[in-house]
Amino acid sequence: MMIPMNVGELEYQLKQTVIDSMSYSIGGFADDCACIVQAEDGMWETFVGQRGKKNELRRWASEGDACVFFIGMLWTEITDLI
């Protein structure tokens, strides 16, 4: 897997894996999923959606940094499936 620099590349690369697309959300909030979204202020957010809340929220100025961290959030699932 190459290092994605934007959410378009991230989404494409994740679709090439066997990761269940129901376990993550790109661009919006979803319960029981790892999420990556661009906030209204332009910052990027990564978090785990649970019961309507953003748990483990991290904010990023760089879209690329957020994508790399998001891959890390899914890494256990990725390595379990390889």
C-alpha cells in the first residue's frame, strides 16, 4: 500500500484491500467506524464514531498527515487480513 496524500487516494487504496468498507467512513460521520472528515474550519479530523460522538478525536492541518494517521487507525484490521 502506498502512502496516500489525499482522501481520494486513501479511498482508492482502501477499496483495493479486503477491509470491510463498513468499518470506516471517508468524508462523513458514521457510528462504530473509523472516520476521516474535513471540518468546517478546513482542518482534517480523524476519530472513531461512537453513539454520535467523536472519540479519539485528532485534528490535522495537513490532509496527507490525516490520511497517514487514518491508515494507522486501520492498521490492525489491515494486518489481520493479510
